[in-house]
Amino acid sequence: MGTNLLIRNIIWAIVIFVLCSVPGDSLPQTSMFAIPYFDKMVHFGLFFIMGIFLIAELRYQTRLSRMSIALITFVFIALYGGTIEILQERYFVNRSGDFWDLCADVAGGICSVLMFPFLKKQKDLLLNRKPFCNYSFLKKIL
């Protein structure tokens, strides 16, 4: 189980990296991109999910305190988001690093730390109800 969680985190980090490295002129031109600050919402969502995955893995595989897990998650997300913004500014084609994108990344990480206990409780309540309680594989993958 622990390896699956690690693989999930690695895959999600790769997904974020790939999405953030796509050249700007290769992005599709749809009406969704016309929504004000849509890119900030995407950054927030990507790093919120990363935070949830990271917290779940650290809680499962370590005996760290909740505060330590929160701090590790926050620092990791800030460093990863900052690294991606620097790479966008300096190396990726037709991309530019943006301080506000980094702020959205960090905000997603902070919200994941704050929301994780609530989301975990809701997941546990849901999986203990019928018909979900009969499917043990759901408890393992969620």
C-alpha cells in the first residue's frame, strides 16, 4: 500500500510538471480560458490535490505529528511550485513565471492542510455506509 501512495504522488508531480511545461501557444483556446483568473484556479486545484495526496502518504507511512506533516506539505508545495515558476520563466518555451501562480500554488497547499481532516472524516463516513462498506478495495485506494 505504501508504494502505491508514493507512486500516486510521483505521478501527480509529473502531471503538474507536464501541464506547467506545455508551451503557451500550444494551449487550447477555449471559452474556459476567458474566465478571469482561470489559470490561478487551475494552479490552486493542482496543488490542493498534491497536498491531499502528500498528507495521506505521510500520515500512513510515518509517525510524524500533524503539525510536522502540515509543515512538510507546505514547504514541499512552496518549493515545488516555486521551482516550476522559475523553470517557466527561464527555460520553458512561451511560458512565464508568475508570482500570483506561486501564491495560488501555496494557497492550494494551505487549504489541503486545513481541509484534510474534514475530507478524511467524510471519506470514512461514506465508506462505512452501504453499499460501499462491502467493497474493501475502495478503502485501500481512497
